[in-house]
Amino acid sequence: MSRKMQITAAVVFVSIFVIIFTDTSISGSLDAMSWPSEGAVLIRNFGSNDNGMPVLGMVFGGGAEILAAEKGEVIFSRNRNDSASRLPSPFGAWTAIDHGDGLISIYSRYNDVSSENKSLSEEFTLTHIEKSQPVAESGTSGWSAQKGFYFVIFDRRERYWINPAMIITPVQKTRPPQILSVDLKNDQGLTQSRSLSQGRYTVSVNTISPAVNPVTGGNFLVPHRIICLINGSEAGALNFEAFSAKDGVLMVYRNGLVPAKQIYSNAPSYEAAEVFLTRGQVNLEIIVQDLAGESRSFLNWLVVN
């Protein structure tokens, strides 16, 4: 499948996904969720730039049992061999569990339904499941690049995808985020000069957050927030807390809702801000923060003519 066809299919799937999960949720309360696997390695987290497309959950790699992050009711399950639907399915084989209060967890791109939970193979079977109960086995289906699974949390009341790290046991890290590059671009293209012409620029930031614990391994994840300051004033703040869908278009919050395709167009960087630089000396500062409270800053003095 070409990249253009993948993006088109993804947009269609976002629209269908929102429609499926917008009815009234079951009542209930939700405690802190747990990790959906004890052995899988987190290779991409929420908000990561995956070749120009955002990751809407957590991508785990390796062979391991997939566990329910919280107790709830199974409201949908699709086997990878199910051919009843001809709609494009980036998720492949997937299961959705309603935890109450509008929150749904989705486990997808796995190999098949586990033998302990054969009842999950029937669509829309209301099967109660307990926290940490097996859901499936890691595998390959849908748009899988390697063996593993894809974990997503969706709020069907507010109609947005939630960063799982906001409500599950946090990942402990000992290294602060890293800023690999900061680029400015105007209508004439990318500039590496510190002497610029007055005008409008986009600020793109390539940043990673090193993960250093047994759950995540040594992978590089996207931090929680990217802030752009011009002469000490905030010009843009890109948050990776939740993404929403508006008329089938995925939206990211950066001082207001911005289409995700704009934020993620310059992979692997993120468009952190759009700024207008006026003549004089300009102080450009980038601050990157993660959920563990670690931060890193980048400071650059520019001369605008």
C-alpha cells in the first residue's frame, strides 16, 4: 500500500472509529491503569512522529502476553482472519474494553485471541474482564512493522485519544530529554543562518526522551511538551496529552487545535511554533519537558534584518 493510500485509509478509519465509540458508556469508576504487558518493550509512545503520522497510543515490540490495563466490559473484538468487513483496518486484530466514565482501552495488531479468552473472538460480546487478565498474544496484523501490539486509550465522551502515560503507572527515567536539532523555515526554505530576514517562520524541533528502565528498554521516546519562547514570551506550546478528531481530521493542541499533518509533516521533527520575527536581536529558546519532571533547553541568539 502506497503512503498516500495509507494516509487516506487512516483518515477513513479515524472517522469510523469515532462513530463506533460515541454511544453512552457503562457506569463505573476507574483507578490508575497498569501496563498492558509485563514483557513487551515500549518502542514508540503517544505523540511520536512515525514517518509523518502521529502515534495515538503506545507501540510495544516483542513476543509477550497482552494484559487488560483495567477491569471492564469487552465491547468489540475483531479477529485478524475476520473478512466480514472490507473497510481498511490499520489495527488488524483488535479488542476494545470499556472501563466506564467514557474511557476505552484498545489492544490491536496482535496475532490472535488467546486460548484463555475464546469468547473475545465474537464481535460485541459483553464479556467482563479483570485487571491484568490476558487479552491476547503479541503478534503481527494490520499495519504491523514487527511483532508486538498497539495500545490505545480513547475517551468516547470527549472524542479524543489520551496519552496512556497520563493515567497509567508512570515510566521511571533517569535521563532528561535531548534536543537533537532546531530548524527555522520560511517561504524560501530551511535556513541554518543566525542572520535572518524579517518575516514568518516555522520552528521545527527534533527531540527524544531516553527511556532507561526494564519496561521500556533503551528506546528513545517523544517527550511530553515542547515550548517555544521568543524574547521570553511563549510563541508555541505543543502538548502530547490528547489528540482529537474534527470532521475526520486529526487535531493536535498547540496554543489551539492544529491539524496533525501540519505538526508532523517534517519527520522526525515536530512543528513547535509559527513565529513572526521582527528586526533586531531575537532570543529563541526551546524547552522540552517530560512527564517525570525532567527538562532540557536550547538557546539561540538570532539577528533579524
